[in-house]
Amino acid sequence: MQPELIAELVSIRDYVRWGASRFSEAGLFFGHGTDNALDEALALALHALHLDHSLPADYLDARLTSTERAAVVDLLVQRYTTRKPAAYLTGRARFAGLDFKVTEDTLVPRSPIAELIEHGFEPWLDADQVGSVLDMCTGSGCIGIACAYAFPDARVDLSDISSAALAVAQDNIAAHHLEDRVEAIRADVWDGLPAGQYDLIVSNPPYVDAEDMTELPVEYQHEPALGLAAGDDGLDVVSRILAGAADRLNPGGILVVEVGRSAGHLMDRYPGVPFLWLEFEHGGGGVFLLTADQLDEHGEAFAAAVAEDE
């Protein structure tokens, strides 16, 4: 506790400004829901006050009680002393307009795939025709659960190798009251998944290469390495996804995978594959799309790459 702050700072705006100054002073990295010190400080202050971003701007000048001031300061101080992402301090994150529980057993939701979900993966899919979705390497379950909202008639499977992550995903399934259509399944890529095909397979798998893993900001080092690291070129998991996807997609289905900065490694490894690199209105990249036909056409290349790794 810092009693001088409690005495000198009065309004929400005061504490947001103070927190942003401390964040900048500490050289924090922002990449888990906000991209600057002011927005991060505001998000933490509002959480401590049990408020959200719908708060009218005029209320930022509201005076806080001494108890509220202490709660806000505690959360702001935790952020710059521990350098944990804000979502781990609050236990909550927003994705595709929805609220999710997160823990340090899951990555913090931030994939640009949210934009695709909000548009129903148009023009590649007709939402009325989507009956089955697989969210592979699901973590908190945010992608698959958001897909369940986008495709209200679809059955959705969430798969992950981490039992701890699946426990969080299960909590999110329950929180969104989707137990009747969404199932969490422990699987190592394709191993462990029940038989069946999907109209959409979407994945934000581990894809950070060995060099980038050594250079991650401290904030990212609080995330589970199991959800980030993917070998020397970042393709250990992606290659396995590609090798098995054709057998798991229905005719007309699509595969959408985020590979981030490993996109160059992917194109080098599969020079003949026509990856469609998607563009996003709100930023982000490194996400490709392949159709069921394309996956089938290049199946030998995908199988050979996996055999080479073994």
C-alpha cells in the first residue's frame, strides 16, 4: 500500500494517469488486450471498481472511497511489479465481444481470428450450412465458444493437450451455457479426437520458433510455454495439423490457422501450397486459410514434412 497516493489522488482519472505513468516508467510491454499504458491502466482501474468500459467518460472524474482507492492501487502496482499481463491479474479477458475466464494455464486471448468469427468466416462459409466446428489447441476455449455463437446450429469441439487448459475451457463453456453443443476434449493434435468430420477447423496453435522464444518480453514469459513454443522453425504443431486436416474436413470445409511470425518458415517449407493469407481490418496477420480440396491436393507434401520431422 502507498498511503500518500490514497491521500493525494482522488478520482478514477487520477489513478489511471498515475498508473499509466508508472507503466511507462517501468517499460512494460502491452500486447494482451491493450497496446498502450493509458488503456491498460484504465482497464485495471475499472476492474478493481467492478465497472466496465461502458462507463460514461464523465464518471472518470468521480471521487473514490478510501477502500476503492486501495483496491485500484493494489492492482496497478501488481501490474508493474510482477509484469504479468493484466488478464492474469483480473482473471478475465474479452474476445470477439465476449467475456472469458483465463488463468496462467492458458494464453491470453488476442487472436485476429476474432474478426473472422464476427463475420461468420464469409465468404468462405455459409453460416446456415455450418454444422460442426473444431477449435484445435483451444486453451481457454475462446475461439470455439465464439464460433458457437456465430454458428448457433453447430456442434463445436474444443481440443487441447493440456488438462489444466481444458478445465478453464470447461468453465467457460458452462459460463456461456453451451454444454449442450460444445465439448472439451483432451487430444494431442489429431491423436485422441473422436472420429468425425468438420465444416470448419480453426486453430491458434503453438507457433513461436526457438529464436523468438528467447526474445519474448517478460509479459509473454508468464504464459504457458506449451502454448507458445513449437520447435526451431515454429512449425512442429502446424505441420501435424496440415498432415491430418484433409481427412477431418467435410467437402467444402475450410482450415484456418494462425502462425504469426512463422509464416515465412511455413511458405519456405511448402513452396507449392497456395496459402491464402488473410487481411484484418483491426490489425494482425499471420493467419492462413486452405480449403478441403487444397489440403487433399497437397496431402503428400504435408505427410512428407511430418515424416521428415520424425
